[in-house]
Amino acid sequence: MNLDCTPLPEKWYPTVVNGEKACIFGEVESYLTSFDSKGECCAAYPLACPTTTTTTTTTRPAVVTPPCQPSGGKGCHWWPTLDDEMENVKCVYSSDWPIEAADMLYSDHDTCYCAFNDC
């Protein structure tokens, strides 16, 4: 809430429009989730910026969902994290996901993996 009556800055931010995630430009109330460019918003929230791509078939080994117990009020989900070299996104199944990943939780490995890697 802006109490001093000054105009709010216009920046790119993630939101939901007509039931779909999107990065839009407009007045923001939170600097935590606002960006100077659409590219920055899309990089931080890739599901908000769907792209049209050519479908290719890639054979990847099947991933078995490991056992998991809900913990700390959080359910078990696939969520993205960086690999040990901090270069590639991998998907982990657990209830130990950071709160920052709350909008990037997936029910299956392939959906998580393909949201961040070429599939």
C-alpha cells in the first residue's frame, strides 16, 4: 500500500491473468518481485512466459519418484535447484523446498525438468 500518494513505479512483475501466469508491465507494490525488463521477469518466473517451440523427441531415462513425507506444513513436490557445479537446473522431490520455490512446484519430474531445460 502506498501511503504517501506518490505514483508507484512501473516495472515488470509476475501475476495471474485470466487464470494464466504472466509477466506484465505496470505499477508495482512490491520491489521483491519487480523487474526492469520482461526478460528478467521471465528468467525468474519462466512459467509466466510460455514460448512456442518445435517439439522434439528426446529419450531420457525414467525417473522414479522417491519416498517423501510432508514436513513443516509443506507437501512433497518436484522443485528446481542448481546442480553441484551451480550450472544446470536439476529437479528434486521433497518437502524441503525453499519458500522461494513455492510458485515452481511440480507434480512430476518431467514437467519440472522441461520447465528449465530443453526437452
